[in-house]
Amino acid sequence: MVEANHNCGTIWFVVGTCTKPKLHSVVSTEPKEPFHYFLLLANVWLWSLASSVGNARPKPCVQDMDICTYDKLNFSADGLQRIRASATIMQNAFTVQVDQLITPYPDGVLLLLFDEFVNTVQYRKFHDRFFRIPAGCKLSEISVGNAPQMQLLLVAAPNDHLLTLELLTTGMVRLPDSLLHLRAIRTLIVHDCLLETFSLDPLANSSNITVLMLGLNRVKQLIVSDNPDLVLPVTDFSLADNQLEFIDGAFFNPLKHLVQLDLAENRIQRIDGPGISFPRLKICLLYGNQITHFNTSNWRAPQLLELFMSSNNLTQIPVGLESLPNLTKLELAYNKLSTIDLRRLEGCRKLQTIDFSSNLLQTVRVSQQGQVTLPQLKTLNLGQNQISQIDFTRWNMPALTFLTMYFNRLERLPDLFKFFPKLQQAVANRNPLRCNSLRQLQSYLAENKLIVDSNAYGQTCRTNSSFKVSTGAVICCVG
């Protein structure tokens, strides 16, 4: 990519197969002139351009396969005609790459000029304080990136054409009310900007929006809408990598169509509310926060499948998980759990994967009498804890397939493969396992169904004893 000091940069065009070819354009500009009467200027510019060029044959691009390359396009001369010529010569989908684009016009005028032959415009670099989407703009996608001086987005009039708007690394601290004009928008991405608060109200007219991504901003507050009739069809919503600490669950009331919610890598301590409704939510990402206690008893999330809460400060299993009847995956690694009662999970009859790794676990218990039944559990990770003993006789897990217990303090293992008939592999390396316990499990060790410490990779045993199995592998153990 080549950048110059004035209105120059890199541009790509991708044409589609249609009667009137439309192109995909990526532009890096530095508009400096005042923005006045842009529609009139655009029309005059196009007329004067056609007059000045006349019937001169446009200079061809350098063609290589489906890539058409220009070293320079000057929109003050014959640049527009040269692009049109590319679209005429190359009928199938192709790319036009321009190493240097020269244009004297501000952003709103450029959008109208591109609108004749462009579907998408991407600004790789933008230096103005304002970005304007003019009235009559029919672009389907606009992206503005590397624009630290940009403070405001101005949408001049109702727009029924723009489907995707992407704002990357701008200086915006809030979303403007002018977004109410974007009535056809489906995807809104505001990434790595300076947003401090966020409200859904500027999107009240966005009846088609499904993707809302606001990652890597500075959002500290989510403002609850006062509009009781506000409903947005957003299915994928991200507020990852912000600065949220407390969330009022009422904020999510207009988002009844959410399928995935990403609140990871914030500073969240709690989510409050008398009743939080996620009727279609399937994936909830809450890892990388500061949650110490979590209660889902007041959640209405009947379709929630996966709950990710790693890297928090949880000291106990979240309360109310039985209110999530379809939960299949529970991720609680890297917390501060010191003991767990598996009975707390018995109401989650569809759980298939549980990860308790990298906690402070000393005890895995089952309260009350009898076994705990988790009929669909396939994968259980207890690795990297401080567990010295587990009573597997209390576990009824007929579907258990993978059991991980590495980096613990276990000295003995029973015949796990008799307890769990579908168990394919148990991983228990880095435990001080007794030799007499492991010798009784030699067949599983030889088949690599039971993984413990060995010197199979030429490493000496860290333990004080060892023995060989039928394959010749040396198993490390404590004598």
C-alpha cells in the first residue's frame, strides 16, 4: 500500500456479474476542502470530466489473471473513465488495485461519485473530524478505518440502501442520533473507538439489524432505553474488551432475538435485574471479568447451550444453573473454586462438557445420599488443581468419554474404565501416582487409554520409581 500526503492511498474494486457492473472500492483519503453543495458539485464534476476527456481512449491497466492494477488514478482527470473501462473489459468478478488515488473532493462528494459504479467503499485512512453520508447515497457498505480525528458521523437523510457500516479506530465517544436514518442497516461495527456509553435508542429505526459489534471501546455504562416498544432483531451482540463493571439487565429487554452475547474481557462484577429474558440466546461469553458470585435463577434463557465464565473470581459454582434446561457446556476454568459439589449440577440434565481446570480445587464432593447423575456428560476437565482424592463410586456418568485430571495430587486411581463404560481416555499425568496402583492398570497404559507420566520421550522420570508395560514404555510412579 502506498500513501501520499494529500488525498492519496490504496483502492480496490471488485466487480460483480450484473447488467450494470457494480464495483467494490477501498479508498484512503484525506479530505481537506469544505463540504458544501455536494450533490451539485458531483454532477458538475462528472459533466466537466466527461467534457475534458472527450473521446480519448482510457489507458489500460496491467492485467494479471483476475487482477487489474493501476499505478495511479487521478480523479481530477481520467480516473473515472479508466475504472469504467476496466468494468467493461473484464466482465466477470475481478479486482482492480490502485497504488495511488488522487482526488480533490471531500468524503460526501466522493461517495456520490463512487455511487455510479460502486457497491462498497472502504477508507483505509481518514483525517477529517466528520464523516458524512449524503442524501441519495446508494452504497451498500461503508467502512472507515484509521480515523483517530473523526468525532462525528453525519447521516444527512433517511437511507434505505446502506447494509453495513464499519467504523474502526475513530475518535467517536458516542453513537449519534443520525443513525436513526439508517433504516436498512444489517451490520454495525464500531471497533477500537472511544465510546464511553451506549444506548440502543439511536438504532430504533434499524428494523433489519442483526449484527452489532462494539468491541475494544471504553464503554463503562449501558443506558437502559425508556422506549417500551423498542425491539431490535439483533442476533449477534458484542461488547467485548470494554470497561463495564455493573450491568442493568433491563438493558437487554429490546434484544429478544439474541443468539450470541459477548461480554468477555470487561470488569463486570454483577448483572442485576428482577428478570433477565434471553428467549433465543444460545451462547453467552462472560470470561475475563471480575465476577465473584453469579446467579442465573432470574434468567429466562431456555435455549442457552454454552456459558463461558473462565478467568473470573468465582468461589462457587453459579447458582440457578437448573434454570437453564438446555445447557450443554459450562466453562469455569481459571477461577477461585476450592471445592465443588457435583450435586449442584444434577438439574442440568443435558450437560456434555464441564471445565473446572486451573482452579484451587481440593475437593470434588457429592452431597446427600446416592450417586449424582449427569446422563449426557462426555467431557470433564479437572486438570491443574490440588485434588488428592475423588470418590468415583458416587458418579453416574454413563456417557463420559474424556476425563482429565493432570497436575493434581492423586496417589491412586481405580479402574475408571469399569466405572465409565464409554470412557475413551483418562489423562492423569503430573500426579504422584503409586506404582502398585498403576500396575493394576497396565493394559490401559499400554493402549494409551490412560495417560500418566512416562519417559517415552527420552525424559527421565521425576518420580523415585518406574516400570515397563508390554509395549516397552517406561511408566513413572512413586514406589
